[in-house]
Amino acid sequence: MSKMKVTVPHNLGEGEAVRRVSSLIQDLKNQFGSQVTDVRESWNGNRGVFSFRAMGMAVDGELSVLPSKVEVEGNLPLAALPFKGTIESTIRNKLENLLS
């Protein structure tokens, strides 16, 4: 497994940031269609846990909404290592759009 981490600042307050970010995983599924399957996501306050399969590879991790930033930490299979930069960039861009 390879670790990924994306951090994006915000000025929304935790409640509004959680409301916006809670759609992130579903948005990624909608964007990539059948390439993303077995989507699971659960929230406990300002912390979310997710897992899904992308192109047959298992991905899992946590989202933490803090007072001034959102952190996404995840585990990628080694086969996804060549795409790590693209994956992190896609997540960062989605978060920046959701939090702006």
C-alpha cells in the first residue's frame, strides 16, 4: 500500500465544511461512473471514513474536517502508484471547488 495525503484550507467553519465535503466521494463516483464501484462512506461528526474500488483497485481512507482545513488521508494499492499524483490532484481540485 502507498499512502496519500491531501490538505486544503477553508474559511467556512466546521459545520459548513462537513456539509460540503460529505458529497466528495459520491461526486467522484458520479464523475468516473463505472470505474468507481463498491462506494462506502460514513461520518461521525467532522470525521469521515470511506472505501471504494477504482478500476478494480481498493482505496480506503479518512476525511477530517478541522476548523481551517480539510485533510484526506488514504491508502492506495501499489498498482495505483503511477497514478498517485493524478489521484491527489483530482481530490485537491474537488475539495477546492467544494470549499470555495
